[in-house]
Amino acid sequence: MKEQLEQIKLNALAALDAAATPASLEELRVKLLGKKGELTAVLKQMGKLSPEERPIMGQMANAVRADIEAKLEERKAAIHAAVLEAKLAAEAIDVTIPGETVAVGHQHPMNQVLQEIKDIFVGMGYTVVDGPEVEFASYNFTRLNIEEGHPSRDRSDTFYFDDNDEVLLRTQTSSMQIRFMETHTPPLCMLAPGRVFRKDEADATHSPMFHQIEGLVVAENITMGDLKGALINIMNKIYGHDAQVRFRPHHFPFTEPSCEMDMQCHKCHGTGEIDGNVCSTCHGEGWIELLGAGMVHPEVLRNCGIDPDKYSGFAFGIGLERTAMGRMKINDLRLIFDNDVRFLNQF
Ligand code: DAH
């Protein structure tokens, strides 16, 4: 019996050493220590032993059981660790493999210029406002002193929504002058950037949709000198140097007197030609029209409930695309709207 126990122990330890999975360990546990197991079978024969032998064999059997149990625990821990190790190895992430580059976008060049311009005006105390693109003719035309029958109201120039020509896609951000003055009292300083729409054929300097930035200042004793000073100051800030600009007399129904401001062509530097050919950016003019401006017409002030005898003001409308073209040295307006990434990536 003693040999039997020795044999069971030796076989058990060897089998446990060879077991590699939790399932095979469990199978061995049942086989060795279970009710129908080998050890139990031996213990059942204890009755046949003499009273002197019985406690000795009993002790020995218990020691064998303890050894097997200890080995079982040891193997359990080892197998658990091995399984964990294998799992970690299989699921490991190699952090040294270079990742896929994510293309990071940036603001559209025109928005970059708009942001710069807004910052400049905010720094000068202007309030930046937004307004509707679908507008009433009364704001876009009538209250701006643009009379019935004026060519800009023509259906061949303006997109209307109705048969009475009362609702339209705004053709100018000047509508915001009225909207701002009817809700604010002087002194006031407003900047209103936004999209405007006209039935224009697209070419290097025209597009049926483009952006304007409307400016309006109304207070006591505002003069044309303030207008010129403000605009020259702003152009120098936008272009970062002594901007070459010129003012020309012009006519707008909502300002009196009115003017336009041109910027020297950045492509031909005012000569109007490139290598003997007419400059395609300014059509040979040497100058690019950037904005219309003027002293707010007394009638427009009156239309908004502001007393023209007490207050005066100036207004201007900057063409954003053209300003961006000069600022970013872009030669064709259509590039701004094409959204070709090869173009956009340059900014
Ligand atoms: N709204 C005019 C246009 O689209 C531009 C303009 C001219 C705006 C004179 C003004 C202004 O505010 O005073 O051509």
C-alpha cells in the first residue's frame, strides 16, 4: 500500500507538470482527488490494514493528498500567468508603428482675410453684425434712397422671389445700414460682412455671389476727412504697408458726396500690362476697384429716424474677394470659389 501511494504521488506530480490548460488541470483534480479518484480508491482499502498500520498509512495518504493539492495550486497559478502572458502578447499594440497622417484643414483664404479685417475694425470700436441674405426691397433699395425704376432694381440684375419685386436676394450689404440704424441710436459704428447676389456673368473679377463688408459710422460732426482717414488707415493695416490707393468721385443714391476707392493692381503694379500684354487681373486699368463709400445721404438718415441736422456719417462697402485677391496675390476671382485643394493648400 505504501508503494501504491508513492506511485500515485509520482504519477500525479508528473501529470500535473505536463498539464497546460485550466481544463486539463480540472480533469486531473477529479481523477486524483475526486470521490472516484485514485487516492480515494486506496483509502477504501484501509479497512484491511492492521490497527497499528492504519494511522501510519492514514498519515501518509494525507501527506500525498497535501502534496498533490499544493502542486495543483502551483500549476493553476502558473497556467493562469501563461494564459495572461499569451493574451497580452497577442493584443499588444506596437506604438512605434507610424500612424496614418490626418490631413488638417485650415480656414479658406478669404475667411482668413475677413477675420483679419474684422479684428482691425473691432480694434477700432466697430460692432460686427450679421443680417439676412433674403431681404425686402425696402431695405435693399427704397430706404437707401434708390428710387423706383433705378437700373439696379432691374430683374436682369437682381434675383427676386416674388412678382411684386418686394423680396429678393440682397444685392448689397448696404441693407444692413438701414437695419442697424432703425435699431440703434448715434453715435454708432457698425461692420456688416456678408454674401450678396447679382445676375453677373463670372469672370476674373466678377461672380454672381460675392462678399461685401459694409461699414457705417454715424455721430455728430463726422466729415469726409474721417471717411478718408479711416479707409486709408484700414488699408494700411490690411496690407501692412503704405497701400497705394486712390479715391475717385462717384455716385451712389444713398451717399452724398460719394466716391470709390481703388487699389493699385498687385499683378502689374499699376502699369496695366505684363510683358507687353494687357494685365488680365485689372484689364489694363492698373487699378482694382475695392470699395464704394460716401457721406450718408440725409434722406437715408431721415428714413431711419435720425436727425440729419444733428448727425452725419460715412459708409462704405468693401468687396471682400477683391481685397483677398490683393492681399493673397490671387489673380482670378473664380479660384476663390472653385475650392480646388491644390489652390487652397497654398494658404
Ligand atoms: N453698396 C454699394 C455697392 O454694392 C457699395 C457702397 C457704396 C456701399 C457706397 C456703401 C457706400 O456703404 O457708402 O456697389
